[in-house]
Amino acid sequence: MDAHVVVLGSANLDVTLTVAHVPAAGETVLTPTAPLRAAGGKGLNQAIAAARTGGAQVTLVGAVGDDGDGRFLADRLSAAGVHPMLRLDRTRATGLALVLLEPGGENRIVVASGANLALDDITPAEAREVGVADVLLMPAETPVAGLVEAARAARANGTLVVLNAAPVPARVADLVPFVDVLVVNESEALAVLTLLAPDEAVGDLGAPPHEDAVAERLTGWFGTVVVTLGGRGVLWARPGEATHRVAAFDVPVVDTTGAGDTFCGALAAALATGVDAAAAIGRGVAASALAVQRPGASSAVPTRAEVDALLATRR
Ligand code: RIB
């Protein structure tokens, strides 16, 4: 039977505006570049990344409004080979993300959550879907109450739970009992640690806190901690081991939007197919190195063959 990944997370219409610089307070910035409208949202991006880069069946548990944007997102998921298990929220519009993209590929994003807010619980059918998965992958753009219910259903059925704490939920402590793998960037790692251990978070970890020390400390709560470091690659840690590092590929960066999502999706698909943590993280690094060379988020996700080809250059 095929490996099975369930992603629980947001689906947004991304509207990307390319700007020379992001506006300062009170400033208006004009851009001659046409807006790019594309399927996005951390949940949708991660589901598409898992489907395209891995050998797993993928379901996205999400929610959209009863509108054209929602139908567009469902179509994009199906076209990418993802089973869209989407609730229809008749009271809110489909999520919308405004992405400001600067030269060099850095971005600033504002999300109007809309229908994503409907995911504050889990239906019996969604719990069953989670329970038969090999891996449950959860970014954190949807309400934490729903994440906790899904993670509990996963844990009860032996499904591996991967939490991408982006953005960091204020109630991240509620998820700790159910999470096997935590994926965060540097600032999120420190934010999670501060929420879990406010008194000891920064005190003895250096100034600024040393990234290895932060990752190691987080293994007190999570079995595997993966910290993405952008152009510096990835740092990961397990309890009782020295930290490990995977170097980034040296590639030209066009757009970093969704690069972390591509990493998470590729990682989850690899874990679901039985690949060990080190190799799964390596696949994530290669997949995101390909994604940053293209515009957009889900539209930038590479294929499995492209990831294999890039990894072969390292052997
Ligand atoms: O991680 C990138 C994503 O964040 C975008 O696609 C946008 O929708 C926001 O959710």
C-alpha cells in the first residue's frame, strides 16, 4: 500500500506584488509589475510539495469559502495529485494572502485567514483520515484547537506527527504531548522555547542565543527538532546526540515564498515512505533549493525527479 501523508492546514489565494522595497509607515509604493495570483497557504503548499516530491498519497484537510477562490484552490490541489478534503465555510471568504516580494527574494506576508478559521475542531471523517495516515503534517496557520484534536487522533493511531510551528501558536505547549518532529526557522525556534520555558529560554544559551543550544534544549519537548536556516542550510537535533547540519545548495534566489513549505512537504513524504531522518531532511533541503529559484509558492515546488537529480550532484 502507498505511503499516506495528511496535511492539516491553510489554503489561501496568494496575491504577490513585486516591489522595489516594502513601504515604510505612511509610504505608498508603486510597482509596474502585474500582480501574480496563485494557490498558496502553508497547508496547500506543503500538501502539493509532499505529492510532487515524494512517493506518497496526500490529502489536504482544509477549509475554503463558497467562492471562486475556493473552487480555484480545490482545482489546483486536484491537478497536483492531492486529495482535497475541504470544508465549505459559507460564512467566510477563502483565505487571502498578500505577499510583498522584494529584490533578492525576501518577502513580507499578511494573511486574511477567512475560512481557515473554521478548522477549530476535527470532524469524525477528518479524524479517520488522520488515523490511517503514516504522517500527519501540520503548519500552524489554522486554530490551535483543531491542531491539537488532529494530533491527538494521530497519536492514538500510531501516525507520526510533524508540526511546522509557523507561525508559532501561543498555545504551542498544548501540542507538545503529541508531536514527534518539530520544524521551525531560527526565530520560531527561539519563540517556541520562550513559550515552553519562559524563565530559562535565553538566560544560559548565549547572547544572542546559540542556535545549536536552542535546538538541543527543544529536544526536551520534541523527539526530533529541525531548524531551517535559509541560505545556511538546516540544523537538526535529537535527544542525547550532538546536533547535525545539512548544508544548503548554492543557488540563485528568485523568491523564497513557500520555501519552508516545500521543505516540510518533501520531508513528510520521505518520512512516510520510510526514509530515515537524515535522508528525509536532505530531500527537504534539495527540494527547497529548487523552489527558491522560481517565483511563487506552490507553483515553485519541484518534481521528485528534479529533487533526485539535485541530490545526485552531492554524491
Ligand atoms: O509560507 C508561504 C505561505 O504563507 C503563502 O503561500 C501564504 O499563503 C502564507 O500562508
